[in-house]
Amino acid sequence: MTTALERTPIDPSRLSQAAQRALIPGPAKMMAARGLAPLPHPGELISVLYQLTLDPEPELARSADKSARELPDRILEGALADASVDPRVLDFFAEVVQGRAELVQHIILNPAVADQTIASLCQRASASDIDLIAQNEERLLRHPEIIGAMFNNREARMSTVDRAIELAVRNGITVPGIPSWDAMVNAIMGGGREQDSKAPAEKSDELFARATRDAEEQPSSPESDSKTPISQMTVPQKIRLATLGSLTARSVLIRDPNRVVALTAIKAPGVSDIEAGKYAGNHSLTDDVIKYIASRRDWTKSYGVKLSLVQNPKTPIPAAIRLMPHIREKDLRSIARSKGIPSAVVAQARKLLMQRTRQPGGKK
């Protein structure tokens, strides 16, 4: 999450004389709120409208906001390119012109725009807008939240994100908002790079796009991994796909031999308790993934997740024993006879069965 620029009123003394006159209480002020003030420059017009959107008089503020959103492109083009416009005004209009590509680019290229505004734009910008933003490396290093916003925008090209991340890593900058940052650093600096990666850097965009498409369209199975571009991705690319990809992408990446990639997949924002329940009983997943599922109390509220974890030999014994009082007697009997579960868990199942036998009417 990026830090928003605070939209506070502009000191009137910083505005032109014409703009100050338009803000004097009276009929002229309402005319200004309607976009009808006789201002010589478009930059002054949008500055006055911004100022009036913050006016304590609700009718004036609503009128100014409506006028700002209805300004024609020909006026906004000149206004948004004006480097003398206050950064708070540009931040407000970045929201107003969202989705209007040429106007957004005027804001991106305006040297007066605040770093926080660019980071906010990156959260919803198109691939071409993000490419334009990424050209300003000085800004990326000064405000690394922009790189984090790029990473988390599905529209951003993988090659653009790769370059921005590598820029930060090689300059010793930590980027907030990117999971498994240390693994990114190790991979880029050589400590954790996949030596068998088949993907040249110039094809990263194609691979990321194909991986996303394949993840949506193809069933997930261990046998299919080698047939998808996922196996050709670098560690940073896999981490991004694990974070932003679909359930099917995660179901592949959660089995990745790199434990950081697997953990990123299970920690992805899109993982539901139903999905976690499917993984909880999978004996082939790394211990770290099972341990993480067991640590999530919101997921272990589900009886199916509890039972799968108790029956999974990779679940940490203390976690399995903590869940066992909630297991039904029929399932406890099965666990007590199991030969594939740690002996301590089997012994606890037998102990609980004996206690319930001695106390009729106890918890079933």
C-alpha cells in the first residue's frame, strides 16, 4: 500500500493574482467553481478548481468537483503539463483523468508531480504508462514504493518489473510491498539464482503472459509443470506469479523446489480457506507450507483443514496435538490405527479416545 499525498489547501499567496481574485467570496467564487472564471492559463484554472473542492461550503465544493471532472481534454492537456502547478493539484487530477491515457502521460512527465502520485498511478496504470514511469530511475530509487506498486499491478510487463527490481537491489534499496524481498536480492546478486533457467531476459514478458494464461486454462498436475513456461521462470518471476496469479498458478508454484517460492504461493492474498484445505492434506508439499497452514487460525476453523493437518505427517507435532481435541471420534479411531502418522500423534489420538470412553457424553 502506497502512502497517499495529503490534499490540503494551497496557500493563496502562492497562486497568481488572477487566481486569488477568483477565490474571493462572492459571485465570482461561484463562477470559478463552475469553471467560468476569466483565468488566462489552464494551470490556474485547475488550481482554482482544486482549491474550491476543499471549500467548507458544500455546494461550492460539489460544483468545483463536477467542473473539474467535466473539463475538456484540450484544456487539461496544457494544464497538466504545466510544471508550475502545485503537486497536490496534479495528484487530484491524476484521479480525475484516470483511464485517459494521453492525459495520464502528461502527469507522469510533469516534473512537478509528487512521487506519491506516481506510486498511486502505478497501482492502476497500463503497461505503457508503467514503462514510461520506469524510465525515471532517479524517481524509482528516491521512492521505491513505486516499484512495489509496479510489482503488484498485473498489467505491468515482467521485463519492466525485473529491471526496476534489479535497479533497487543493485543500489541497496529495499522495496516495500514485495513479498520475499531477501530471496529477490539473493537471486539477483547470484546467491539464489536458478542455474537451469531457460528463459532469456528479453522473453520474460512472453513467459509471464503465457504462464498466466496457461494457469487459467490448463489443469494443474505435477506432470504438466514441464509443459508450462512456469518452469522456465527465474525466482523473482515465480514470486511475482505466485503473488498475483490464479489458483492454478499457485497449485504449480506451491510445489516449487525453492521453499521461498512455495511459501509465497501459500501466503498469496488470493488463497482461501477452501484452497488451503486442499493443500493441508498434501504429503508432497514442503514442511514450511504445511507449518504455515497450521499457523493460520482462520483456516484451521474449518474441520476439514483440522483433519487434513492432523493426518499429514509433515504437520508439526505440537500443532497436530493442539488440533486433536476438535477431531471427531470416528476420525480419531482412524488416526489411532494409522501407520503413516508420527507416533506421538497416534498416541495422543489413543489417549483422547480413552478419555472420551471414560466420560460418556463428552465431546465427540
